[in-house]
Amino acid sequence: MISFFESQHPAQGEKFISRERVARQLADNIKAKKFTTIYSAPGYGKKSLIDKALRLLKEESYPVVAVTLDLFNISCEGDLVAKYIGGMKKHIDEYNRNAMLPLSIDFENISTNLAINLPHVAAGVTGASYVVYFKEFQNILNISGGEKLLKLMESQMAKHSDIAYIVTGEQVNRMKEIFEVKKFFVHTNENIHLEPLDKASCLGYMRNGFLMGGKALEDETGVAIYNTVKGYPQILNRLCAICDPLALGYINKKILKSAVDSYFQEQEAFWRYTVSNLTGNQINFLRAVCDGARKFSSSETLNKYHLNSSANVFRLKEALSKKEIVTFDAEDRAEIIDPMFELWLKKRYFA
């Protein structure tokens, strides 16, 4: 049976859950040629949001040329240059086919500076409205001299008033390091913060999705599903997709429990590997987060969870942030990024 619920591809059409306001905001940012950052955990809806904004512009007959630069596998400055060439060359070649004055660029001997300026140079000649969409932007920090490269990009891209940039990344803490700690692009960046999906929209989406398969979602179970996934789009869809074939007529809490157990089974090998690579103190810190602790450096918390000292707490925060397991908000409140991993820790690992 094919389920209505889809967790492998970006949501479109009726499967796009809420976020209409931020889709409108992003579309307006594109029109205004702004530099926009969107960072969140994998499967949190970045690509769906971008696709929605581009569709809004298409419906309004606002022409854009989207150029995707996926930095998932860059390891040196030359790789970044190659991404720019790969993204822009086909558009420049297409323009040159019918141009009276072709844009002549020696792609075999292009400098990093010129590569970064390719969208601006091309826009100036072709008149196209380019949207340059970076994926996994945080990987620039993996390059030797990455911060120097970011400074060069910042200085050059600030001059590109004719280009809309959308910069995304799935390593939340690395993206925060670039844009919030080290404050690159601080004068141009407008961040769109992806909140969890709202409860009402998710409940309506789940009810409609299950009804398409002839099943009814019990109200309490719908709320329980939402609370379990904490508004995380991909996990919501995956959990519902597991629930779907388990039920004959009603999606109830018994079905939900079986679905959660199945989800745990799918992910348990990875989660076991994750915790096996943590130190005892790091695991103690995760226990404290799961228990709802807030003041990690208080004497009570240090003693209860054997965290040793405030200096050690600082090191634990840094280590778990680098592993992209925990993130911290502006008030230094800790959150385990994956809500199902947190639930697995509570229900199985720390049980």
C-alpha cells in the first residue's frame, strides 16, 4: 500500500504543511535580492520552503534562474571554485549561443575571486535574475583556510545587489558558528528561523492523510504523534507512514506505540553507534538534558549528574555541539536536535 505520507522528498502542494508566512517572506527576500540564511536539522523543511517560495514567484510571473551549489563534498578551495563553475557555466553557455557579444570566460584558469563573482558578472551581461542556493554551506569551514575564504566571499558578495542568495546548512551548530558566533555576513544576512510546524496544521494534515486511506485518526493520538515528533516535518511523515499500514480503521495510541517501536528499530544501530562514541561525562550530560535540567553549572546538577565542574560543563557543551547532538538557544537552554533520539534515550537507554 502506498501511503499519503512522504518522508523521502521535499513536500509540495497539499503536503506542504503551514509555513505560508515564511514562504512569502523568502519570496520577498528573493525579489529584494537579499542574502538569506536558513539552517536546521536534516528533514526540517528547508528545501520544501525554498521550492514553495520559487513556486510563488512563478505564479506571480516573476522570472528567476535558480542555481544550486551543493557543498556537501568540498574539501579544498578548488572544489568550491568547481561548484561555482558547475552551477554557472551552463547558463553562460546558453546565453552565449545566441548572443551578439558572448561573455568570454576562461573556465580552465579561473581564479577564486572571479568564481565567487560569476553570478554577478553573468547577471550584468545576461540580465537574468539569479537565485544562488547554497546547500551544506557550513562545509566551507572544513577547508584549510576556510575562514579566509569566507571573508573573501563576504567582501565580494556584499557588492552583488543584483543577486539573491539563499544559504542553507544541516549542521545547525556549525552554521551558528559562522553566522552567530563569528558573525560572517552580519551586515547582509537575514536569517529565516524555521520554527517547529504548528500543532493545528499538523493535526489537519494527519487527519486528511489517514482519511485518504480510509482510516480515522483519534484526536488524542494525533496530539500524541505531534508531541512525540515536536513538529519535526520529516519525522512526522515517517511516523505516520509507519502507523498507516498497521491500522485497519483507527489510528490509536496502540498503533502509535507500535510505530514508535518500529522507528526505534530502524534507527537503533545508528543511535547505538552514536552513544558508543561518547564519553561517560557526555552521556551524563545527555541524561541531564533528558531530565530537563537547565542550570548545568549549579552545584546540584554537577553533583547529581557527576559533571565534575563548570569548566567541564563548558567542554561538554562544546563537544556535544560539535557532534551535532545538542544545540543551545540564546538563553543557553539545551535541546537534543533529534526528538526521536531523545525519546529513545529516555525510553530505552536511560530506562
